[in-house]
Amino acid sequence: MTPVVYDAGVLIAADRNDRAVWADHRIRLEAGTIPVVPAPVIAQVSRSPAQVQLRRLLRGCQITGLTEHKAHAAAEPMGRAATRDVVDAAVAQTAANLRADVVTGNRADIRRLLQAAGATSQIIDL
């Protein structure tokens, strides 16, 4: 199974206990695919320690940090795509680096960033 990167929409849906998101997440885990979540995505959606479902989902994910090197790498396609969303840029760059697909509810912006990064990643709609 192709690696996947989760965007904020996945975390929000899981926190709302969306059954389809949980089913897809379970299928990935059972197939041996550990979804990747860039740390800025967590910062975008985390609001309270009471978000139990969010934290439950994250236990089954690999969290990647945003180092200086990764920040510069994400900024380049962001400039080419003429967008300002740092979190989307981190998602797209992570996917490009890992040759992973992206699970998102934000197809248009992620697509532009992936194209600007020269990535061949597919988008999986939420």
C-alpha cells in the first residue's frame, strides 16, 4: 500500500468520530501503512486535551517535525503555487519527500502545491 500523509481534514473528521475516516484509518494500519502527520497539522487542529478521538488517531500515526530544512523545502513550492498556507505546504512537501499520497478535504490547494513541488502524489478525497 502506498504511504499516506494526513491533512487537517482527516484529523478534524476523526475528532468528530467520522466512521468512514476511522474505517479507512484501520484498513491502512492493518495493511501495515502508518499514516504520516506533519506536526503543523496537529497545531492547526488541536485545541484541547479533551480531544480524545484526535489523540487516539494520532497514536496510530507517525508525526514528523518541521525542521529548518523542511521549512525551506516547503516554502519553495508555496512561492511557485502563490499560496500562503504553511500547513498545506508542509503536507505537500512531506508527501513529495515520501512519495506518498495525501488524504485531504482540500483538493485544489494541495494539488497546486504538489504540482509546484514536482510530486506525483495522488490525492485521496476525504
